[in-house]
Amino acid sequence: MAEDPAGGRRRRLVTRDRDGDSVVAGDPETDPRRLRRIRRGYDAWARVYDWFARATASVGGVRAACVRALDLAPGDTVVEFGCGPGVNLPALRDAVGPSGRVVGVDISPRMLDRAAGLVERHDWGNVSLVEGDAERPPVAAAAGVLATFVTSLFADPYRVVSRWCDLADAVVVAAFVPEGNGAANAALRAFVAVNGRLFDARGDDPLGRLAERTAAARRALDDGAAVRERDQRLFGTIAVETGRNR
């Protein structure tokens, strides 16, 4: 199982403790309880999340804008952290062509099961799925890294996104941000409150936590990329942040 994770089949490349949580020896930031909570939340919502993500895939042009921002070329390798049920996989595969590679990484086995069904139905031999933690990327290098609505899950988004900047030529992050008008912010607050488990944003101020983590990811791109771009969509409630080192 030590082969390249982009080799065309699903592999599990993370170390696990006796409770099934991914851990790295000596890493003080590893929190098995947090990882277990996130995994269970997404496992439980996998079917509904799959339906919702596909039904809203074109809303605001967010996902298409993310793929364009990566500026991928045929033959490139692209990694999506938090690939979920695979909503972005078709567009990513189109961008890199049959000679490129797409690696989807997710911590939820049930999300990956749904993504695997998509890959199998289309017989995509150059798309691989890896069960792993985006905080410790199971890949060494890529032309591009994509993460849509994932940075809110990290206790230290700055640290995680900085790692992504070290391994990829381009990093694109899409996240919810409370920077729109009053009505948009109210809708976003309600959405995050209802779905707090999926955003790991529980507590008295879920929107505040979401804003803090989004800002931390943005700072990592500011510090780790030579060229920065920002595209706000859906009345300012979603930002597509791009950092390039090429």
C-alpha cells in the first residue's frame, strides 16, 4: 500500500489508533475526539450531503470558478481535500484530461463510498480516492490543490493551508464568509447554526468561529503564495481564494 496514491485505486494511507481515529505519533495537535466527531457527522449526512451538493453544484458558479482558478493543464495532477461524494471530480478530471491525475482525499468513509460509486460508473482510471486527513496530506506534490468548504473543520487552518502551499503550484480554497449584506449574513448564520456539526462550528457563535477559521486560511495564502486572487460570490457570503507560486 506504499505506492503513489494517484495510482488509480482507493487506498487507506493513515495510521489509526484503537478507536479508529487517524493519528500521527508525536503530533500534539492531533485530537482523536475532534476527528471522530467530524467523521461521524459526515458519515451520518453522506447521502443527504451528496444530494444537496449535486443539487446546488452550479449555484453562484462557485465550483466552476474554483476549477478555473486552479488553471490546470492536461497531464497535471490535482488533489482535492475534503472531496466528499465527488461533486468536483468530473470538472477536475476534465481539466487535467485522461493523461492527468485526480486524487480525492476525505476523512469520511461513507463520503468516499459515494465518490467511489461515481468513479466506478464512469470507469475513471486516473481518479484515486484516499481516506485520510487533510491536515497531514498523503501526497508529496501536485500542480493544484482544491478545498471547498473544508477549512472550517481545522483547529489551525493557517497551519494546514500553509502545508498545502508548500506542496502545490496553485491552491484554491472556497469558504463561507460573513461579509455580505445583512440579509445574506442572517441566512448564512441560520445555515451554519443548523449545520454546525458539518462545519465543526458548534457553540454560542458558530458564525464567528467560521469567520475566524476562514480568515486564518486566507492569511496562510497571503503568506505562502507569490500571487493572490480573491473572488466573492453569492452576495459576498462565499469567497474563492487563490494562491499561486508559478
